[in-house]
Amino acid sequence: AKARQRIGEVEPARQPGERTRLTALGALVETAGCRRRILLRHFGESDAPENCGNCDNCLNPPAAVDASVVAQKFLSAVFRTGMMFGVGYIESILLGQSSERSLMNGHEKLSVFGIVEGDEIALIKPVARALLLRDALRANAHGGLEFGPAAKAIMKGEEKLALVLPPKRERKSRRGKVSGGYNPVGDPLFEALRVRRRKLAMDAQVPPYIVFADAVLRDMAAARPDSLAAMGRISGVGARKLEAYGDAFLQVIREAA
């Protein structure tokens, strides 16, 4: 809070860039690598050793998730939108969130529009922070993102980006039951439903989430409804969407039976 208060004391023209730099430092708690090395690189010391042998990550390496693909998608979106926009706008492009701004800029026609789905969504913000901290991205005076020296290696796959994410909290459904038990990762039906959603979205020229959110597809894959009536009882499947898309998704489920 004090750091953000100090940003308010900086001249207005510099505030967007200072906010982005503060956001980058927040990635220190999420990095799976040597904290000292990443911090030194953030402040311009490129020859820092791979392992300092003293920080908590070096002494006790944490379990990590490989976020390299999401990092490449984020960098690609920054490049394809002209290296002029901040983290929030890039995130909206990756998620396929339509807005007056994205329409005006023609960015909904880009290949990166809506390219991040499923479990990758939770990685977008941590990846953005990590890219800033690693100097793969830099903020200009107006808060727009530009490539830094480390961007090329990540884009080419020469450098990996691993993150330590906090454990997920169990969520309660509207009926009070804890959700869980079904893991969509590796389920052919879930993937088939996503493929059908992507085709329907392309035909309608809308982002995939407009058809159905990932959470709805997970519930479909778990419940495997055998009729439109059963599908209509799934949360997120309203009457309009049931009429528009129900038969198409029911066909996928029946073919997988």
C-alpha cells in the first residue's frame, strides 16, 4: 500500500510505468528459479549465476508449473498488437474478450485473439509479472509493453519460464457442495467438446467463451447428459444456448459413449 501511495506522488506521466514495475516485483514470490539471479537481472546485472545457493528456491527447489507456452503467447500478443498496450489489454486479447477498443484496433482478427483457454487462463497474470521481472518485457512511460533483452530467448524456446502457483482453494457450488472430483486434463471427451466449441465459435465469428465457458464444458464431460433436458440442467446452459448449441454438443457426447 505504501509503495502504491508513493507512485501517486510521482509525476503523472511516469505513473503507468512505475505501476508496471511494481507489478513486476510481485513476481518474485511466484518464480521457481533463483530469486537473487532474477532480481539482479531485473536491475541490469545479466551475468548473475544460475544458482546463488542461498535463497529459499535454491536451497529447497519448489514444485513448479511450466508456463513457457503461455509466456510465448503473451509475448506474441504484445508483438502483434504493436507493443503499445498494457497488461490488462493484452490479457483481454488473449482471452478473446471483445471491446470497442479491440474492434477499433482490428485486434479481434489477430491469431492471438482468444488463444488462451482452459487451465492456461490462471497463468496469464503470473506470466505477465514474470516476463516483466525477467526483463523479457519492459514498460514505457505510458505503461505500454515493449520487448526487453530476454524476450527473444523465451520466444524461441531457448529459455523456459517456470512458476510456483499458490494452491487452489476449493470452491463451493450454489448448493453448498464442494466442487471437484472430475479432472478434465487428458479426458478425450472434454477435448472433443472444446474442438466442437471452437468450430461453432469460428462459424459464428465470436470468441469461444461466448458459446460455452470451459467450466460448462467440464460439467458436460463429467455429467455426460444423454438428452437435451439433462443438458439443460447443467449450470451455464440456458434455454437460448440449449436451443442454439445443444444438439451439436449432445452429438459429441453420444459419439464418445
